[in-house]
Amino acid sequence: MRQMEAPTPAMPDAEACWDAFLRRDRGLDGRFVGAVLTTGIYCKPSCAARHPRRENMVFLADPQAARAAGFRACLRCRPDEVGRDRLAVEAAVAFIAAAETPPSLEQVAAHAGYAPHHFHRLFKRETGMTPAAYARSLRTERLKNALEEGGSVTGAIYEAGYNAPSRAYADAERHLGMTPSAWKDGGREVVIRYAERATSLGPVLVAGTERGLCRISFDEDVTDLRQRFPKAEILPADARLEGLAAQVEQLIDDPARPLDLPLDVCGTAFQQAVWAALRAIPPGETRSYGEIAAAIGKPGAVRAAGTACGDNALVVLIPCHRVLRSDGSLGGYAYGVERKKALLEREKRA
């Protein structure tokens, strides 16, 4: 799986750092530390300790700078371990990617130098996925790429690292929403139903398979859907999809509304981690692309995180509108900045 890498984001300004401490923002752990002048202790942003007064706090780029300035590490949040944990997760990701077959949790944890149960929690906290889920998604992505390159379906299955076709078909049904042969052939034998709704922010296309929603988009229609899946059977909505479309319309009016709708979207392990991080942003709050990259354990992959946001197939439901540029400006949005602004304003009112 190839990812575009960008330089590590610069340390936020002092006020942004203070805001991160007030929010106890785990996504910025490792980007800087806060040092308390009255106690001589430095902490990571997510530290659960009581906050000091603003005038008693200074911010430094990393633990080394804090120690050089005479501060000592907090024994509660252990800020020195953040870098070690992220290096361990990066090493585990590389180990999983290099393995011909998905390694066990014990093998991954041993490679990283941690106890299995502790590393399971650590890996999920940093990436939004368990090691096993990451390995499955990576293998499914290899299968998808092998199918797109041509050749036989059976050859693609074994090239992706599967020992048997049955496991490949089960994974493909879960992650691709269709069998390997259907994916290779433009959605052949897959039924996708659609509804077009007139919403307060403009026309919306809502489409789904029997498994769940596969597309929510502004300013698209059934023609666009057929271009995405040229060999799928595209049908008007049945009662089930009409019900889902009605809930999507309500969500556009009230994007802070909690909804748990069935999904059927495919993506790389990296994309799925980004989308999980987006859904974890509370309504009314925003994050920068750098914060999203840091939250999934890839602080250098800021541009790749932005690309994953742009690849989001479920507008509003996966709230990519909650991501801003590092300077706080709205940045881009696939369906227009005015819609992004309107969604954010509706969430803040709610």
C-alpha cells in the first residue's frame, strides 16, 4: 500500500497548544509537550491531571527540549513514552505489511517489544484498528490491486497472500461489498439501489447494497452511479433504502444527530483508519489534517490524510467537513466550501 508522505507538521502555536490541553486531545500527543512553571513538570496534551493556570504553562516541541529546560516528566501521563509507542506501532505496521500471511497478535507484539494485550490496545488507539483488522484490510487491498491489474481471479487471490479462495471471498464480501470476480468486472451481479433527495443543501444521491450504504453525495445522480459500477444492476430504491435516505436527509438538516446506519464502503487500511478518526470527532468540533494524521499514528502523512478525506464516499455520515487547515481556515471540500461552512454552523447551533 503506497502512501504519500509529507514533512512532519510544525508544532502548533501556543494558543492552539493550550486549547489542545483543555480538550485533552490525544491526537496531538507526541507533537509537543506542555510544561508547568510552578511544579517543574511537563505533560502530553491528553494528560488527565488538573489543568494549571494559563500563565503558568509553556509549550515545547518535545520531551528532550523540556528536560533541557529543567523540567521533569509527569508520572501520570508519562509523556516520554508517546514517541516510543508510536515507533512501536510504525514497526508493527511495517512487520504486518512485509508478512506473506497475517501474523498473530503474539508475533506482532513480540516484534514491537510489548505484551500482546497491552499492544492490542495501543495499536487500536494509535490507528483506529486492531492489528488483525489492519492485516485483513491490507490483504484485501492487495487483492483489489491484483484484480485491477488483470489476470485470473485465482492468481490474484494467491498473489494477495490468501491460502484458500474461501477466505478471499469472505474478506471481499466484507470489505469490497462484492465477490472478487464481481469487483474485477465492474460490479457484475451486484444490486445497488438508489434514491435522489432534495435537501436543504441541494440534491443528494443515496445508494446502497443489501449490506448497507455505499454512496452519499451532493450533485450526483444515477448516471454517476452507473459510471462507478458499470456492470452492477442499478435499481430504484426499495422501502428499506427509502428509509435510509430519509435518515440521511435528516442528518443533513442536523449533522450533530447521532446515527448508526449500515455501511458498505471499501478502502485501504489507511483510509479506513482516517474515516474512523473522522467519525470520532464530536459534533461541533473540528480537527486539522495534521491532527487526523497524528491520531492514526501517521503524523507525517498529512497529505495522505487529506486525500483519504477526499475519497470519502459517504458525505456527512463520515464527517470530513469537520477537518480544517492547520491555520484554521475551511480549506477545500468536494461539494463546495459553502456547504462545509453550513454543516459546521448547524453542528455548532445544535
